[in-house]
Amino acid sequence: MLKRLQIVGGHAAIPLFAVLLGLVVGSFFVFLAGANPIQVYDQLFCEGFGSRGCETFDDLLIVEAENDDGELETHFAPFYGERGHGMAIVLEKATPLILTALAATIAFKAGMFSIGMDGQLVLGALMAGFLGYWIPDQIYAATGVADFEAASSVMRTVMHIVVPTLAISAAMIVGAIYSWFAGFLKVKLNVNVLISTIILNAIAVQFVGYMINFPLRADFNNIARTRAIDDSAWLVPFTRGLFSEIEWFRGSRTGVGIIIALIAAFVIWFYLWRSTSGYEQRMTSGSSLFARFSGIATEKAALRAMLISGALSGLAGAIMILGVERRIVDGFASSGTGFDGVLVAILARESIAGIVLVAMFFAGLQQGAINLQFGDLPRQLGGIIIALIILFSAMENFFRETMSRIRHRIAPDAMTQTSDDAVPVESG
């Protein structure tokens, strides 16, 4: 148990060091903006991860608030939800990041460096957004019901199950097919996956922009947008449903989407590490030639991985529309959420548990960076800090090699002894 904790601590040390180094280097840009780095970082993390009333790093753990009698009470900040908590918004924003990071991981584990999550996500979102109002329209026309409010309670319950299920399933199918196409080009024509997915992303973004501005445009608002989905397709957030009385979720649109994302994370972990198909996929990534001579159908494994990857990205897009946005607005396709998911997968080293943690950390930093502008600071400053953290996190191998060389210079005899102990000695 102690050895396992040491291994986990060793793996976590470098990412934590990268975060600290990113904050230290980011202080230079904070000084250029004429601000105090400590105050900026207080605001960045409080806005991203803190409860209401959070002002300093200390408030991220313990916060004091007045009760009804005007007396100060001490609360454990992560559970203090009076007027809402920043982590509730983090869960909302982390949901698509988790799903797109899982999509990237599935592809990477099959040796397919696909970054097509953006295109698959926006196409899935478009399909879910369209079916979110088209299917209910057909049901109302067939039954003679005016709208969702006029329907009977039984009909509303059935529609609340059927409509989102159909919309999400269609979004996953669209994402899967679009991803499979890139896999097919690689397997059959040896087209570089990185290049093909970049091109397919651009096509998808332009196509969705065209559909929003012309065929699916709902009105002549100054910003093009589609019709809002019907109430029957809405994945109701916790604040209006299951946890409506819990203040912790106030101000967020977190809902069943985060539950779906966590279930998907467990399913993908089980698939990759506890199933025969997952083993074949990982073997394909490690050495496709060896896997082929071992009897593994590498092409089939790669295409299967691309199908699953696209389905997860399509699911992310569907949840963003059905659970959060409720309509697609011009500019949605250029948000870059899918690409952020790729970054999360890379930073998490394709670890499933790491993806969940990194996605939440990434979402919190994004939320904090956006809110910096309310403190008379440019929001781009937060983006620079996030970029520096990502840059230094990507240099993990460099840091490990540097630390290894330093240890070797400090105690060369100990390093040699360790190496000798690791080599088995043959007897006889």
C-alpha cells in the first residue's frame, strides 16, 4: 500500500510542479498588467473553485459566513453552498471536456492520433438541437396536442424519456460516422489521421455555421440561432429538478450530463482495461505489426476505436445543447471545446481518473479566467496563465529526465547500486 502511494505521489509531483511553475512564470505577465500576482491568483482560484464570499486561498477550504442571527459561522468551503458554489459551474463546464477527453483517449489507445472531436461534437450538437424540437413537433401534430404544457402527465413523462433518448442516440451516431470516416481513410488509404481530422473539423464547423445562419435559422435576431428545443427534450438541471432545494447548485446548469459523463468514464475504463476488445485496441497502439502477427485484427480494432471516439464526442455535443444551451447560436461551432478535450486527455496522460480531475481543474481555471475581467483585468490574462500551465505540464518528460540527472550527480553510487539491484543475476 505504501509503495503504491509513493508511485501515485511520484506521478502527481510533476503535474503539481508544472502548475506552480506556470503560476510563477505567469506572474511576469500579471506585473505587466499592473496587478498584484497574489491578488490575481486569489481571484482566479476563488472564482473558479470557491464558494460565495471566497476572497483568498484560505477561503477555498474554510469560509466564514453570517447566520440569520448575524453571528459568524465557520464552514468547510467545498460543502458550503449558500447562494451557489463555483464548483457547481465547474461540473457543468467539465462535462463536455470529460467526454471529449475520453473520445481522444479511445482513439489514442488505438494508435490513431485523432483531434477530430470538435467536428464530431458540433455535428452531434446540431443533430440533437434539430431533433430536440422536430420530434416533439411531429408528436404534437399526430396527437393534436398544442404544446408540452397542454399534454397529459403520462404523455409528458413518456416524451421526457423518448425525445432526449432519440436525440442523444442520433447525435452519437452522427459523431461516430464522422469519426469512422477519418479512420477509414487511415486504414484503407493510409491518410494521416491528424491531417484528415483537422480538415474534417473545418468542414463540420463551416457546415454547422451555414445551417445555423440559413436553413435552421429561427428568427432575424442580430445573432443567428436555431429554435429552442422543446421542454420535453430538455435535460432539466439539478436546480429545477432533483436537487432544487440544494443551494450548492444555484447559478449553474449542472444536470444529468455530469452523471452520464462519469458513467461513460467508468465504461471506457472497463472497456480498455477489463475487456478483450480493449486489450486488442491497446495492443494495436503499442505495436500494430506485433499485434497483427499475434492474430489481432488491427484494422478492425482501429475502426472500432474511431466509432466509439466519435460517439462520445457526439454525446458531448448533445448534452451541451439539451442540458445547457437549449439552442445553437452562431459561434458555437468555433468554441473549441473538442480541442480542449484533446488537451485534457494529453495532460491526463490518457488516465481515466486523471481525465476527470484534469477536466475539472481545466474548467475551473477557464471559469476563473473569464471572471477576471470583472476585477478590471483583461480576460486574456487568465488565458495566458492557463496556456503556461498547459505548456509546462506537457514538459513532464523533460522535468523527469532533468530530476533523474540531478539525482545521479548528487548520489551517483546510490543510482548505480539501484541499477545493479534491478538487473537479475543468472545462477550456475
